[in-house]
Amino acid sequence: MRRPLLGAISAGVLAAGLVAAGGPSLAQPPGGPPTGASPAAEPYIVVYESGVRSQSKTVDLEREHGIAAERRFNRVFEGFSARMPEAVRDRLAMDPDVAFVSRDREVRALPASEPLVPGDSAPTGVRRIEAATSTLAMPASTVGVAVVDSGIDLAHPDLTSVAGADCTTSGGTSQDANGHGTHVAGTIAARNNGSGTIGVAPGTTVFSVKVLDQDGVGSFSQVICGIDWITANAATLGIKVANLSLSGQGSNDNNCGNSNNDALHLAICRSTDEGITYVAAAGNENTGFGSAVPAAYPEVLTVTAMADSDGAPGGAGGRPSCDFAESDDTAATFSNYAVSTTDKSHVVAAPGVCIASTRLGGGTRVLSGTSMSAPHVAGVVALCHGSGGVAGPCDGLEPAQIIDLVRADAQTRSASYGFTGDPRNSPGTRHFGFLVDAEVTATGEPEPEPEPEPEPEPCIPSGSGGC
């Protein structure tokens, strides 16, 4: 069964295998672990006004109100998360150094799973957006991609992965304990190495930013912790893209969270200001994504899901092997969609049904959901920055410009390239966006017939003869 995307997390931030310069911290207040949390205490995020010395201010508030900061934020904004009674929350909200206090809400990432896929191949979804053929695959991107999820299997032979941050457990690692993040990472960047599957941008470096626990559950503060780490380290590590295959309840205030006290929205806005493009899953509830975040934020590129069973347009592939409720080249029945004009301005579609990708512990598995469609687009954005050592059309652009370019390119593709349910084929109140293509062009025009630059690398066949 498909479930919503994102979950609740508590505990802190730490770099696992990398030094998080300027990243968030999980230090306890003087005097040891918290003792003042009452049974009525609830989780909140406190955001300071600009210019506040957060370290000393947080210590003062801990002592004054008997609370303990679980996570401290110092890159995307100054603040902290903590559990506290409602009365303490109200007092903090009145503090002149506090911009706002918001509830630390839950997020989840739990799509459906299906049987193992044997052999090495270019998955249908990767072929459908023209990132590979049966004999060719794209080169690695010139930039890194952060996977903000349940972590990544750092030992998986099909992934070029780097330990980033663990925002779920103090003293933990960013190793995946759920499998969701490993699958997402494979769709982005599984290697062209003769085993398993290949990703949209094979061999691209993916950074494990763990914000979901072994059950695929986390919180806004944990996601903010991950965003804080990405923003602090992006310039040093070459991270330009971040994938968010997770979701929680919320809405867009068209003011980066400053009007409705949404700390997660504020964090994403601050991070995009520093050049990171965020790609988010639309959600799996078959409804408008305006009440799901981060999908509803206009600063992210939101991705709906379509079904593909043969890696080609035309609708001739029949029903996907793992889900007979879906049909080839149609909008996925579970996918959320855009309704408002604002939501329509930052949405595209990608394959999200029966997606084969890397499995925790090695090998391959099949999953369905918008969690699977989003990493297709994250891979596209990474390639758009450059691949094979050659700069791409997104190189040097701001995230908002990249979102516009990817959407414009998708819209210029022919009607025959699309799917039933896209704005050109059966337009209606359910706006799923246009299907992306892996070869985004600077003008938003379809790629002409000549060979693209750089030339795709040969795909290494597996023992089963696939690619």
C-alpha cells in the first residue's frame, strides 16, 4: 500500500564522515540532560530575529524556562528546537529576540514496495525521460546531489555515496536503516557498472543527509537540520541539488513562512538564496498538494508521478508489471497534483510507478510513489548543471531560473512525448505538469536530431545481457 511521504524525528545533527562547517549542533545545556520537560510538553521550533547571538540566547532561555534545545540551527536561520509546555511557548513568542515559534510537525517517507528486479538494466523510468537507451547512458553530473531522506546505504556497490549528516540520533551515522533513501539515491545516480540498474545521472556523487528514522518517520526540525547542514557545506562539497522525497502537513503563505510561522519554509527559502535547487515529491494522496509541504512551497520544483511500463511514449506498453491498477503513459492514480495557479507554476511530472532502483544491503528493488518520481527530476537538474566535464544550461543560474528552465523545456516537448493527464493531453482541474526530459536545453526547445553533447557513454551490459 502507498502511504504519505515524511515522518517525525527528534535528536540532533552531526556530521558523519565529514566536517560540517557551520552546521547545526546538538549540545546539551549546562547541567546535563533536560529534566524540566513535563508530560504536557510538545515539540516546537524557535526562530530568532536577525542579529541575535543565538548560542548565548539559547543558553539563557534554557535556564530561564527549564527547557533543553534538541537541535540548534545557525546557517539557514538562528534558532533551536525543543519540547516545552504551551505556557512556555507563549512566553517565548513574546520575547523581543524571537521572530516566531512554530509547532515541530511530523513528516514521512513510506512508499509501496514490490519484488526484486534481477540483473542490470536501464529502468523504464530512466529510459522514458531519455536519460538512457538500451545501449547508452549519460555521464555523471559535475555537481553533487544531497538526498534528504532516511540515509543512504554507504556500502552499496552501485552508488558513489558520501556520508553527510545524521539529524536523527546524537552520535549516529547517516547510514540508511530503512531503505527509502537508498532507493531514491539509485534513481538519481546508480552507476553504469554492469550490475543492478543505472540512474538518471550514473555515478554522480550523492550525499546522505539522514532526517528520517528506521520507520521512515521524521520531523520538521530534523529536515531543517539537514537543510542547515547542506547550506553550510554546499560550496565546499559542490552540492547544487537536494531531493526531498518526504511530506508533512502545511501550506504556502507566499512569504517564505514569515506570515504563517513556518520554519521549514523559511529554511528552504534561505537555502535556495545560496544556490541550492530543491526537488520535492508531490505526495501520494490523489489530491491537490497545496496542503502538503514542502511540495506546496513555490521555491521548490514539485514532482507528480506518471506510469510507464515500457520506457517509451505512446501508451502501448500495457499495465506496469507490479501494479495492474495503473496504465502505461497515464497520470498515476495515487499522485497528488496542482490546483492553484501558484502550484501550477512550479510542477513537472516524472515516472513514479514500478521504479527499479538500489536496495538497502545490495541489489535492486521496485517501489512506487512520488518519492520515486522526484529523484528522476533531481537527476535531470544535476545533469542540467553539467555532465561529462561540460557545463550545462543550468550552470550559473539561480534555483528559480532553473525551475523555470526545466518546466519550459518540458512544456516544449511534443504531445506524443507526454502522457494522458498532462496539460496538453486531457487538461483539467488536476494539473500534473509536463513530463521532464533529461536533456534540458538552454532555450527550452526540444533537442534536435544530432548527437547531444557530451556524447553518452556506452552502457556496460550485465551477465543477463541487459543494460
